[in-house]
Amino acid sequence: MEYSIFWAMLLHMINNLVLGDMFQRLDALIPGGIVVTLLGLIIIGTGVGSIVYICVQKQKLRGYEYWNRINGKCVKALLFNAGSIVLMILMALNMFLLLIPQS
């Protein structure tokens, strides 16, 4: 709402394109696990970068959070409606099934 939905949509599309599609295609072309290692480095790098950013901007983020508090009723409505519960169950089931080795 504050900065428009454009950046969220753009990052989502880049994530789907790069991490979802491009790396699968590269993995089929390049043997030896190089692509998987690269993907792991990207994920670790963005995670570390996010943690560093949060630490550096801690005061600014706390101020933003203080002045832009979310109503607790809205959070409950978002997380505990039937659609969200079904989605969370399906996502957990999907993650569990991905851990089972395929024969």
C-alpha cells in the first residue's frame, strides 16, 4: 500500500523465473551439481544480506513498526480463515512429500 504493489510483483516474478525455471533448465544442461551449489550460495547470500540489512536498519524498522501497527483482528482474520488454514496444510504436506526419496 505504501510503495505500490509493483516491487512485490516484480520480485515475485524474478524469483519464479530465476529460481524456479532457469535453474531447473541449467541443472539439466550442466552436470556435476554446479547449479545446485550456485542456487545454495544465492539463497544463503540473500539470507545473510537480509539479516545484515535488518541489523543495520533496526531503529528505522522499529520506528516504522511503531507508527504502522497492524490491528490484531486483521492478523487473526488473515491467518485463521478456512482458506489460509487449508493453504498452510497443503504447503506443509508438499514440503513433507518433497523430503521423501523418490524411487
